[in-house]
Amino acid sequence: MTCGCCVTSVRKEVERVSGVIAVAVDLGTGAVSIESTTPIDPGLIASAIGRAGYTVTE
């Protein structure tokens, strides 16, 4: 990610995952933090990030 638009794209896609109630994306580190109402499969989050055009690394 290189800009605020990138952050917004990732945040919006992750927010669409069922159960997600809050998303924070750190441009500097590339970290994404979520709050959810129930446990969420990390694969669903990775897929959402992929739809925004990025890949997940650990």
C-alpha cells in the first residue's frame, strides 16, 4: 500500500465480511486489525484484502 486510497480500499473490502464491526489499516506497517461479533476465518479476511488488490503476508 502506498497511499490513503489504498488504505480505504482495503478497509472497505474487509468491512464487507460478515461479522466485522471495525477495521483499522496501518499504512506504515501494512497491518490490518479487525473487531468482530464472532470468530472469523482468516481466509475470509485474506480474500477481502485480495479483492482490494493486495496479498496477505505473515
